[in-house]
Amino acid sequence: YWKNINVSKTKTMLSIPIKIKDEKLGVLVAVNKFPYFTKEDVKKIEKILKVLGLGMKNLINKNEMTELLNLNCEIINNINEGIIITDFNDKILNANEKLIEMMGYRMKKEEIINKNIFEIFPILKDNFEKIKISKEKFLTQEILSGILRIKVIPLGFNHLFERSLKKVIYIIEYWYEIYYKKKENR
């Protein structure tokens, strides 16, 4: 079968690496320009490949970020404590499935997103000042409130377009279980 395929023979070929700085991302191969490839052809293609290289690098970075985001979501959803992520204005940005379970499935995840954390967990109002100081000074705090042990972790990330992206992570667990388990092990 392959013997019957009419394929033109390679007479001229041009291979130019696609790279960003010193990182090689691929190779462009062009064949059979009549009568041959010129230095001008090489210069034009190299200019085009700079843009193509940036596009390829951005696509690779986007895919890596998507993988990391998926991994983070999977980890957060499989942790045995309730997790809430808020902005510095106390608006809930995300929560894991364990938190919904701890709340007795009274609300869906979609229902608590964009709500104020103090609205969803009024028990935290008793510790408002402690949480405020934690956010101002970027100090991790542990709060015992009723049957809950809550770790407040303020984070700040430098971002290209904003001076700083600030988030607060709340890790919530039933502390009475831990207290009784430790007591039993003595």
C-alpha cells in the first residue's frame, strides 16, 4: 500500500527551534521551498517563532496552573476538617465538603459562597477582635469556641495587578472529640 503513495522527495529543509530564553519548547520544520530557503526566510520565521514560543509557554503555564488548582481542590475536599477560605472583608470564597457535612447539610456549598463568615458562623462573633488582630498582624490564631476548635490563618500573596491578594483560611474541627480521645489514651 505504502509503495503506491505519491510523495514528493525532500529537496530543501529548514529546522528552527522554538524557544523562550534558553528553554526549548519545540522545533519548526519547513520543507521544499523552491529553489531554497534564504537567510531572509530564516529571519522572518524566527520573528514569528518568538510570538509562537510565548503562546506555547503561556499554554504550558496555564495547563500547569489548572493541574495545581485541581490538585488543591482534591486535597482540600478530602481533608477531615472543615475549611473555609475568605477574603479580608470576611466574604466566603470557598469551602470544602467536610464543612458542609459538619453543618449538618443545612446549606449547600453554593449557598454559603459570597456570604459573610460571621453570618454563617455567628459563634465567631465572640472572637471578632481576636480574628481582626490576626488579620492585621498576619498571625495564625487558634480559637476554642463552643465545641469547635478554629484555626485562623491569614495569608497575603503578591500579585501582578494588585498589590496583595489577601485571604483568610479557617480550619474548623470538633475539638471535644480530640479532648476526649486524649483523655482516654492516658
